[in-house]
Amino acid sequence: MKSYEIKPNDANQRLDKFLLKSFPKLPKALMYKYVRIKRIKVNGKRAEISTKLKVDDVVDLYINDELLEKKETVYDFMSAGKHIDIVYEDENIILLNKKVGLLSHPDETEYVDTLITRVKRYLFEKGDYKPEDESSFAPALVNRIDRNTSGIVICAKTATALRVLNQKMKDRELHKLYLCVVHGKPEKKTDTIEGYLVKDEKKNKVFVSKNQQQGGKFIRTKYTVLGYDNGLSLLEIDLLTGRTHQIRAHMASIGYPLLGDGKYGKNKQNKESGYKKQCLCSYKLVFDFTTDAEELGYLNGKEFTIDDVWFKNEFYEGTLKRGEKR
């Protein structure tokens, strides 16, 4: 028999969720059976799979040791790159400026060197993340942005921060503003455009329609023109709905594709400029809580901005179109 005391990062979750995360070698069906026949107990008593765990609860497991093997002591994230650009950090969160070309999470093309693995390495080396002390929690990203988009990504350092911020993101109490450069000059200085976004899974691409279509999701995008020079406009984008590739597809659909965007842009225009990187950055984050944020209440009203946005500087210097800098 082995016993595990519930720590803060493992609290406030169901028993079955804790077990599945903590003991990957324990088959799901067997886990349910062991709870039912009382080979898994909480505080020495019979529990249900839906039992909500609290700090200092003790989970007793009358299970063969080989099914309870914990996480490995050699960590993949230690092979990730060391460099991260920190915008802000406290005991609960880190705000990171993700660079163009870096994945937020591992995928089929890259497993080791991603933003989240770099963050885990950073926190591990700093002593803020000790996997051997955690049963079911690991630092996690609250939002993600495309590989070829730069900007602010939120990482939760605690389970409570992750839970609260995931809900705030869902309730749209976190506001993200973007900067981008587009071909052409929109007629209106500022406008809110609407449409329906349809995703083509095979092409990994989305399409925007003015009318409702099957599978289409309603989108709203507000843009403001900040400047115009040499056939290009610098825009601030307020993403009023958050959909896959929304900014890129929506602006292209009204005739103003992003500079450097090979998927939704115009290749001829991009070749003329010499840009292969899309000019899009999630440059500002505002915490605007309208409901209780628990221990994260101190963040309410705070605003964080990336001032050194590479293409903004080049736009105002007048070098974007001429391709003098890369």
C-alpha cells in the first residue's frame, strides 16, 4: 500500500483526474474498478471517482507497485533551448514574448524545443518547478499563438492560476491586442468587420464567408489604422472573437492581406517586399476581471505591452517595403 498527500497543485480536482495524471501506467478501466472495490481510498474511507480532492487529503492505493511508477527522473525539457523573453513574472504566472518560428507546444514536427519546454527548463533550473514533488501538475500555457506569429503568451506556474486564467480566457476577461502590417490602405480609419469562419482540416486553412455556412463560426474583428506608408498600413487589431487564423483570414478576405503571410497573403506582393515572416504580433495584454479571480485578483486592471515589435520599428523607419532589414 502507498499513500499520497494532496498538495496545493493537486487539489480542487476529481479523484479520477488526479489518478490518471499521476499514474500513467494505471489503466483507466482498472482505476475505476479499484475505486469501486475500495482498493483506492481517500482519508481511509471509500471514495467516488468524482470525489473532489482537498489540500492535505491522503489518497491510499492498495495496488501493485509497477502500476504506480511515477514520472521519469530524466526530463525531456532539459534538452530544450534556454532562451526565453520574459515580459513579466511573479509567483503565479509568467508572461512571455514568443518569437517567430518557435512552437508554443510540441507537435509532429518538433517535440523537444518549444516555448512550454523552454519554460519548464527555466523554472526547473530556477528551482520553482520540481517535477518529483508534483503528482499531477506541470506549468502550462493558458493561450497559444501560431508558430509564425510573435507576441505575449501566458504561462501558469500553479494549478490555481491555470484554472482561474483558463476560465478568464473563456469568459473573455483577458483582452489581447495585436499589431500587424497589411498590404493596402483600408478606407475606414477604424472598423469592426464580421463574418463566418469555416475550417478546412485537410488544407489546415480557414475561409471567411459573409453569410452563415454549415460548420461556420461567427467572427468579429476590430481594426484601427495607426499609420500608412509606401503601400502598407500598420494596424492595431482587437480580436473580439478568438478563432484559428482569424486575423490573417479576415483581413485577407476584405482585400488587405498581411505582409509576409504565405498562406493567406499574396505571394507576388510578398516577394516584392522580400518578407517571408508574417507581420503579426500579439503585443498587448489587459487583465479585465469582472468576476472573482481568487488569488490572482492583484492582476486586475494591469496592462502589459511589448514595445519592441520588430516590424513596427521598421514600418516607422520606412524600411519594410524596401527590404533593407530582415
